[in-house]
Amino acid sequence: MMLAELKKCKINGHGNVSIFLMTKQRLFLNCYMILLTSIFSLQACAPQTTSTPFRPPTSAPPAQPLSTTTPIPALFTPLPTPTLTATATAGPCSDNLSFIDDVTVEDGTSFLPGASIDKQWLIQNSGTCNWDATYRLKWVGGNTLGAVEEQSLYPARAGTQATLRILFIAPAESGSYESAWQAVDPNGNFFGDLIFIKIVVSP
């Protein structure tokens, strides 16, 4: 009887321990479930945050031009464009003769009829052409006074002076006489001043 009761007590004691452990596990599970329920409840009650929708960046507005602009000062002063002057090209030369003075036989000098007269004039080649043997001196008016109507023009370079000479003969009759001459170029063109001789023939 004593042994049987002792075994029963051992069994009962062991059973009590099992029951205690099971009860403890149930209590832990119940607390865990309560904790989870509380967490979910708190999340449900918490204020919901609204997410801001994504907006793509907008392009910056174009820059507006300024109403007034300040001119930028020039760094260099432009140089004036040089003006080219055309240089005259060398062309054909020009002829001219200028009377300077009577070397012999002043105007109005008297001569006997038939007297020889040595007339000389100081002239200048005032053109740009040099006179050569093709230039002539021709009678153009008055009395030839016995001279050939065409004489050689004294050769002279342009810009130089020369003395022209013609030999005349006084007419046989008394009176006043005049003879005029002028230079001629190789083409027969007259040029320059007229040269004269003026005399008086008296017995």
C-alpha cells in the first residue's frame, strides 16, 4: 500500500510538472499573440503618409534680352585705308618753242637796198621732245626777204636754249618789211611761238 501510494505520488508529481509546463507555454503564446495584435493595431492607427508624385524637372525659361545694351569699346582703332594715286605713264612727248629775245637786228633797223642781213633769235625748246634734223623752221607770212622758205631747226634737247639763224637780203625797193617763221615737227605740224624780223629799207 505504501509502495503503491508512493508511485502514485510520483506519477502525480510528474503530472503536475507537465501541466505546469503546458500552462506556461500557453501563457507565453497568448502574450506573444497579444503583442502581435497590438503591433498590427498600432500600424493600422498610425497616420498614413502620402508619397509625393514624381515630377520631371521643367526646362529653365529662355533668358530675356536686356532692354538696353552697353556697347563694347573697340580694342583697336582701324587705320585709314591708304589711297593709291595712279602715276601717269610715260606717253608721247610734246613739242613747244618759246621766243626769248632778238640776238641781232632789232625790230625797225634800217638797211640799204640789197644789203645782207644776218638775223638771229634766242629761243628755248620748252617741250618734252628733243629736236633732231627732222625738225624744220618754215616761212608762214610776210616777205621771204630772199631766204629759202624752209630752214633747218637748230638741234636742241628738251628744256635747253638755242640760237636760230637765217640770212636775209634787203629788198631793192624802199619800205618796211616783215617776215614770220614757225617750227614744224617731223609730221608737218606747226608748234610754238612765231619768230619775226622787221626791217626798214631806205636809200
